[in-house]
Amino acid sequence: MDPNFKDKKIAAGICGIILGAFGVHKFILGYTKEGTIMLLVTVLSLGFLGWIMGIIGLVEGIIYLTKSDDDFVQTYGDGKKGWF
């Protein structure tokens, strides 16, 4: 695991809130498969389903920012939890 993984917490949280529909927060954390799914759902639906991905990104961004650094690293760094 990346020793600086906890440093990605704020960037992933803010990107999840602002750019959640595009899965940017997933790519920041190294979850390429999940980020690609979010991006493709938004793009291939021409944005019609982007609001769903946006809500998921918003919720995940808030979860990222409210977790302690240790919980964040344990859950998303060590545990590799891809969704919520």
C-alpha cells in the first residue's frame, strides 16, 4: 500500500463531491474499475444517469471526509473497499 494514502483523502473527498458523476475520486484512490464504471455510465447515457453517479460521488465524498485518517486508510487503502 502507498505510505501516503491518507494524503489522498481530502482530494478524493472534494472530487467525489464536485466531480462524483465522472468517478474522479475513484481514480485518485486507484480504483480504476469502479471509476471507469462511473465514467461510462455518465458518458454513455449522455448525462441522463449522471445524476445517480453524482449522488453516489457526493455520498462517498462525504464519507471520505468524515472518516478519521486511520479509518480511511484501513477501509480504502488496506481493505480495498471499492464502493461506499
